[in-house]
Amino acid sequence: MPDFLRIKCLGEAEEKKILEDIEARIAAKKKEGLLTDREVREIEEMRLQPLPDIQDVQSVYKDHLYTKEA
């Protein structure tokens, strides 16, 4: 599995440790039968979608906490 994770605020040793932990967890899940090689490849190939900006998301909740009662 190629390195897929870049964390700018971490040192190289810390980043390597995180990658090793992730790879160990994936290997354990494959061994338990929770993941197949195909599923791991599909996850590797997924493109991340950007998070929506909070100002672009319309609120669906009515502001009921600060309304005056009749």
C-alpha cells in the first residue's frame, strides 16, 4: 500500500507510526474476514469530497430557543 497520508504538523517518525498502525488495523480486519482485498482497493481508490462550508448549508431547524412566548 503506497503512503497515502501526509500530515504536515507531524514529524516523519510520527507519520510513519500512524501509517504502520493503520496498515496493522487493515491487516487485522482482513484476517478476521471483515474486509476483502477488493474492498481495501476500493477504499484506496476513493476520492475524498470536501466538507461543505457551514455558510453554504441551510439550517433546517427552527430557532425555538430564543423566541418570545405569546
